[in-house]
Amino acid sequence: MSLPRSIAAVVVTIGAVVSTALLPAPAAIAAPDDSLVSALHTRGTSIIDSSGRVVLNHGVNNVDKSAPYMTANDGFTVTDADATKLANLGFNSVRLGVSFDALMPTKGDVDEAYIARVVGVVDMLASHGIRTLLDNHQDGLSSPWDGNGFPAWSIKSRPAQGEPNPGFPLFYLMPSMNKAWDEVWTNSNGVIDYLGTALKSLAAGLKGHAGVMGIELLNEPWPGTAALTCFPVGCPLFDLQYQNTMSKLTRYVRQGDPSVPVYWEPNVTWNQMMPSYMGLKNIRDRNIVIAPHDYCIPSQLAIYLGLPEQLRALCSAQQGLTWTHVDEVTRRTGKPVVITEFGDVDASVLSQTLDRADKRFMGWMYWHYSSGQSLAGVSRELVRTYPQATAGRPGKMTFNTATGAFSFTYVPNQSISAPTVIYPSSVHYPNGYTVQVTGGHYETTSNGRLHVFADGSAPVTVTVNSK
């Protein structure tokens, strides 16, 4: 998205396998350390950890767009204190912005010191049980358009003398910027090869660091002059060209790390209600995740163009259309989906994304969090009780933000010895909560997570309610 947004005593009980009787819970016991993270891979439409469990991520974005990038104590990049806070609020992922401009500030030369700083943030977050998605971020392509992302040396086009620049998001309509994006998609001057080389170095620098959730190839890619073909029903011809570019960049990443998950985002006309045709051509790489955004256009118009806030009443219908597109891409590609941006400091629209994501058991990352920022205005929606890792096949999951009532059913995989891990919301149970498990039993860990174990092969249901 655009420039950083300012956003924004437990009583536990257990039920017998099929009983509704509630008994006093045992004291918290020592349990496997939830702060340890492991490498991920995809399986069908799920993301899997090294134990074989299905991982569900709830996260935030932290994207530094200005040089000098990600320096110590820059007041923006997440710190150890931020990680402690985020983990206590149940967030298990951060989408950390990286920049082509920072990776390769001069033509052909990768800045290894910058990669080392990225590695430091990834490892720090991992020590708190938080995985990192490395997001190759751009907005407005490059600095000649007052944008960020691509280094100016990588693009030959420039704004015409006297060409008006209306700023985000309307600068994408500038003829010069569209010409510049065409350079990207045609790989003029080798710009995609230079980007691929930079991402290969990033992947190599992070290889073996278990905290890496994945590498996202490009944030909000604009089609350039082909954008005119994307309205009103999407642009399959451009999406084929775009998928070929994503495949090429993925091959570069694979030279640095053969197994890291790679995230592909639909072209950004998706944010203007257009469908994506990614997957019309088979996606051969087995470790790809689809990474769309889910924004309410009326809310965006109110925030950025000053239009009436009453238009937000249209958000449910508009975002409902977006989610039909999510379902189409999921069916066509057979890949996992993570909503890597949504919200944009508008608490009134959060449930439109979160309830739909819960229904589909899909992960998400809220836009945006800066170091030291309070999430108080949005925490009741974002801080949810949820299964962070499921030792089996997830079933129905519900969470009521008004009452804190949570229910989750899964079919256990008896070959998995690791527990199902559930985070109980730190916001919704001011007087404590009760837990009931049918088909299994649970333990409470020292960090407040619930570790659930199946008693057999029958489905396990876990309910959590405010006391």
C-alpha cells in the first residue's frame, strides 16, 4: 500500500472426552517452547511446519520505505520490545518490507550489509516465535515519481517535463510511469534479471534461518499500459505475461534457497475489484503461496481522496466480490492463500476481512504496524483466539469478537506427535476463560498457549468462552 499508516487472572477448565462437565484446570506446566519456529512448506492449499502441522498466521506489516533502510534504532523497524508485545497479542508473523533499491543501490552490486540487517530482524523475531515474510515492496515504482522500490538506475523512463504528479494512488495513471512499468514487464535493460539477482542474494542470505516464512516477489504490481485491458473483467493476457515474470523471479530465488516458500501477489487491479487469472497456466513450483490484498475501496477513497465516509456502507458488498475472486484463484491454482494486506487503519472494515478469512482458514497480515505503535483501537478485532498450528485437518472455526466465544474442530493426524497450539486472546477474557475439549485433552503452557492432544482418531473440538 502507500506511505506508512499510523493506525493503530485466567481461569481454565477442561471437559472429559464427551462430557460437558467442567473441572478446575491444572496449574500451568512446562511444555515445549512455542517460541521455537521451523521451516515451512506448502501442501495443497495449506502451509505446513516441520512437524506436519497446518500453520495459520495472524500478523502485521512493518515496511520501511526510506533510506537509510532498517538501521538500528531507526524508530520504525520492529524491535525486541515490539516482538514481545506482538507475541503476547498472539501475532505469529510479520510481513517485513525489503527494497530492491536497498538490496542493489548501485547497478549489479548487492548490499550484503543490508541483507545482514534483515537477517538480524528475522532472527530476533524468530526468538519470539514470530515468522517473517520478506516483502519486496514498491509503491509508485521508483524515486523519479516520488515512489519507492525499484532503484532509479534500473528504469530509463522519466516523468515528462511538466507532467503532473497527483501522488498516491493516482500517480499510477501517469503516462511516464506506465511506460516505465512496461520496461519491467518486457525486461528492458535486464531490470527483471537485476531484481532476480538481488532476490537470489536475499534468499541465500536467509537460507537455513527457520524464522523465514517466505519471500514475496513484488508488492502491488501495476500492469503499465496493459492496465487498460484489465477493466472491466480482468486481463488474462497480461496475467500470463505477469505469471511468466513471477516464474522467472522464482527461479532466481530457487538458486539462493531451493525450498523457501515464494509468495505471488495478483496484479494490483485486483484492488480495484478485477479478478486475477494467475493459474490459467499451470504453476509448476510446488512451494508457491498466493498473496492478495483485501481493501475496501470506499474506505480507501475516504482516507486518500476525502470522499464521504458514509460510502463505507458499501464495503461488505465490494469485499464480498473480492472474496469470490479469492475463492476462484484458490480453486484454479490449488495453492495456499494469505491475505498480506488489509485494514489500512480503518477499524470499521476489519471484520469484512477477518470473518471471511476465519471461514476459509486463511492467514492474514494487518496494514500497518510501526515500532512502538499502539494497536488499542483495532485490538478487539485483530487479537483473536485461534489455532496457530493444527496437528491434523482443520475443520470449522468461529470466533465472536463481542463475547470472545471460540470454537474449533479438527480431525487429528495420529502420525503427528506435536500438539495443536491455540492462542487464547489476551483482550477478550478480562475475568478469565473456560476451556472444553471433546475428543482430546489439553495442557496450559507457561506462555499461556493451549496445547491440545487427541485421545484417538475421532474429531477434536475445542471451545473457549469468557468466564
